[in-house]
Amino acid sequence: MTKCHQALDALSYALLKKRVNWILDADIQGFFGNIDHEWMMKFLEHRIADKRILRLIRKWLKAGVSEDGQWSVTTVGTPQGSVISPLLANIYLHYVLDLWIKQSREKHAKRDVVVIRYADDIVFGFTERINAERFLASLHERFAKFGLALHPEKTRLIEFGRFASERRRERGDGEPETFDFLGFTHRCGTTKTKGWFTVERITIAKRMRLTLAKVKLQLIKLRHVPLGDLCRWLGRPELRFSRSTCGKSRMR
């Protein structure tokens, strides 16, 4: 099982077993392009004593980019497409977010928060709305200190969980909102047999359309290929993955 699926399973468990009534769907605006180099080096110095390695990483960060034949030095952010960028990004958020959350839990045990993070894709879960709003205000301040910011349009606080549908119907607010995480849209649902609360997880519609469009285009190119070869092409692992994400799975 990949860590991506582990993050999805952890989110499912939190929504079904924890007292989560509110979801903060946080989107870091231009995360990879706004990582502060000086803060990054300070974080790395906590674990790396070899000055040669630190100099190499600093050079990597400042390698620059070439656009339309013009070379420009990078003063913030990590090089896009670099093999080390995902690792550095995780280190950055570990110090900026993970350790901060841990310290907050130790100081304010009653203000517990469920955190599911995969790289810069983050979902927070809360029992009370007031705690979620306070946390969001603190998160803005925390990120600003390290050169980061939450996207004002993509960051949302939504009512979600086993009581969301009932409470929203009583207020006349309609069905609970959905949120996206790691390629899937999550929405409140009920089991077919006993009507218990469950979380329905379906592929994000845009990604599914793109995947199906690519398969359709390739099928047109292969329309003269023998049926046996076509079936073998459709059975490739990457295509099996694409098809599996198009289905809907319920988590009980």
C-alpha cells in the first residue's frame, strides 16, 4: 500500500471514528514556489551537521530556471521538477506545520484537531466550529511567518460528518458540501442496508474526464489493432489504476 492510500485510509478512519463535524480544506497558495530558503536551511541544520551537504543543498535551491532562453536566479521556492523538491517540501512543512500542531496539542488538549497531510495536500477535522475558526486564524499567522499563505478562494471550512446532513436539513441549508483530497471527492452518505453514516469517495470529475478522454483518443489510434492486442493494452497496470479510480467506494 502506498503512502497516498494510507493518507486516504487515515482520513476515512478519522471521519468515521472520530468526532469530526467540521472540515477545513486548506490549500497553500503556490507552496513550492514560496518556500523560504533561509528558513529551509535553518530547518536542515537541525539534523545535518555536514557543511558540505548544506552547501550543496543551498546551491540546489539557488540553481535558477531557464525560460525562453533567459536564465534567472531563484531566491525563493524549490526548483520545479527537481528530484529533491518533494523531500525538501516535506521537511519544510514538518517544521512549519507538523511540529507546531504537536506543540499546540500538548498545550491545549481540549482543542484537539485531526490532521491528514500528504505533501502540501492537507485536511483538518474539528468537533466544534469555533475551534476550527480559531485554528484557521492561527494558521494564517503561522504560515505568514514562514512566507506561506492560504489560498483565499480554495481554502474552505465546511460542515461534514455523521450529523451534517440532519443539521443542515433542519436549518434548510441543503446537502453537506463536498471536498477534494488526493484525487478523490469526499461526500457524506449512508450505507444501503442499515442507513448508517459513511463517506462516499469518488474520483474528481475533472480527472476522470481527462483519463477517459486519453483512453478514448488512444483507442481511436488503435482501432485497427487485433482485439487480443487491444485487450492486453487495456489491461496494463496504469490503465487498471485509472479504471479503478473511476469507481465509487464506500468506507464502513
